[in-house]
Amino acid sequence: MEHNQKVKIPSTVAIWLLCGIIMVFFQVVIGGITRLTDSGLSITEWDVIKGVLPPLNQEQWEIAFKKYQDHTLQFKAIHADMTLSEFKFIYFWEWFHRLWARSMGFVFLFPFLFFWRKKYLPAGLMRDLGIVVSLAALAAVFGWIMVQSGINTEQFVWVNAYKLTTHLSIAITLLSFLWWATLRVIQPITAFSHNQKLRKTVWGITAVICLQLVLGGLMSGMKAGLVAPHFPHMGVAQDGSLIWFSEVLFKADEWNWNNLFNYNNNSFAPALVQLLHRGTAYLLCLLIPILYFRIRKLKGNKNLNLSNNLLLISLIIQITLGIFTVINSLNDVVFPTLGVLHQAGGMLLLMAVLFVNYQFSTGGYTVKK
């Protein structure tokens, strides 16, 4: 009679997967720096081989700078007085973002071949890693589609916010999938798989966090923080009274598809995105503490208690970073540290809720005996 038996996977595989998570995490962080420093359009070509090396002499730097000047509206619109030294700064971040992506490929490939030859990888993990590789390839392709949206176009000074958000969403999906696969390796047995009601609650909160991250990508892409850099209100009237909702949202003629797609020509879409981003944050401030105390009532194991505490701590840190990011959005423009930290906090919050959710799953990889 067939039955499923948990697979014991060598610890070296777990270390390899954890290294992969760290690299993907920082790839998204570097991508955030690239976006928020206006560096994403500094390299106007996608050269997989020759693009490994940056310009190495003055002539090559001048050629790269000339391409940026000629092929992007961004230079003409907001960086017309940029010097070559300033161009080198934004070029570095885009180049480093691409170099880090290439490095991840090597870090994945060679250990994978070794573990595969040693038969350390069960079929379920092989399948999951195949999905991870597919997501990585999709993220790379969509990254270039995103960059092209800001090259040789008269519509966008920056890359298209919707394509940026799609690129970010794919990367975060990759991170989440790899994190879940790693949990199945390092914690093959879970203790609360029978509590389906609570598991559905956690999945619901996970969906809200995913929506929040998507809205966060739109916030960054549209520079929506500049529309209402206040908290808890969204503006101040001339008479000194507080504005709790952006006035543009109350104008019926502003609610149309054109304003959503051409967000760079109006304040409607950025104001709407910021309102939704704040709304989901308030919802999480309600749902996660409720979940926290529900789990506290269970006689949970060490991992359940740990994941529950990490989720609450991550929420507190993320909300704090979000508030300071908004109110400093007008000043934090040279190197947007708060925005980068806020994006990183969002990923940690998602990983924390997945860690909680995993405690109610069926556990690690299995083979039929």
C-alpha cells in the first residue's frame, strides 16, 4: 500500500535556498533604489554579454551619456543640466541591478547541478525550482519591457508605472515562492494543518498584503507620495483646516480611464492610489492584531509563536516606515532611504505572513513509498 513519507533533505540545500532568498530580496531592494533615484533609464540597451562591464574610459562614458540624452524624454524634461559625474551615479545603480541579476543565475546554476547529480532534490522541489526559474526569466523580460516604456517615448518621463508594478509583482511572487519552498525544506513537519478556518483567515490577510505591495509599486511608479505628503490627513486647506481626502477625488469628471492611464498629466490617479494604499494599511492594522491574539490563544509550537510575533513586529515597523516615507517624500529625493526601507519592509511583512500560513500547511516535500 502506497503512503507519503517526508523527505529529509541535506542542510546544504537549505543553506543554498536561503542564499537565494537573500539575493532575490536584495535584487528587489536594489531595484527600488534604481527606481527612486531615477536610474532605470540610464542604460538604453539590453546587452546580456557586453553589458556585464560598465564603461571603462572617458570615451565610453561619453557615448553612454549621449545615448541617455538622445533616447529619453527624462533627460530633456528633468535632467537637462546633468553632468557626466551625475550620470555615472544613476548609471551605477542600473548596472548594479543588472549585474546582481546575472550573479543570481550563477549562484543558482552550479549548486543546482551538483545537488541534482547527488540526487538531493526530490521531485516536488525540482518542480518548484522550475517555477522559480520561469518567474526569474519572466521578471527579466518584463524588466526590459518596463525600461523600453521610458525610452524613445514622448509620454513618460519615467518608466510606465503599471509595467513597473508588474515587474515588481513578478519579482515578489518569485521571492514568495522560493521562501515557501525553503520552508518546506527547513521545516518539513507542521503541527496545525487541521485548523482550516484559521488558515483561511491568514490567506485572506496574505491577499491584502499582496494588494498593498501592488499599490506600493504604483505609489513608487507614479510618485504618488508627492501628491499628499501629510499624515494622517492628505492636505491642508488655505484656511488651515485639514483635508482628509484629496479634493480631486470628489470631482466626477476626473473619474475616467484616461486619467488612470495618463497619470503623469493629472493628480487623480496618484491621489487615488495613495488613498487605497493608506486604506489597505489601516485594514492590516486591524486584521493582523486580531489574528495575533487569536493565535496566542492556541497552544502553538515554537515556530507558530515565532512566526506570529514576527508578523506583528513587521507590521509595526512597516506602518512606521510608511508614515515617515509619506511625510518626507518632498525632502527624501536625493537618495530616498525611507522609500527603499519601506519597500524592504513590505517584503518582510509578506514573508512573515507566509511563515505564519505555513504553520497551518501540510509541511515539507514527500515521496511515495
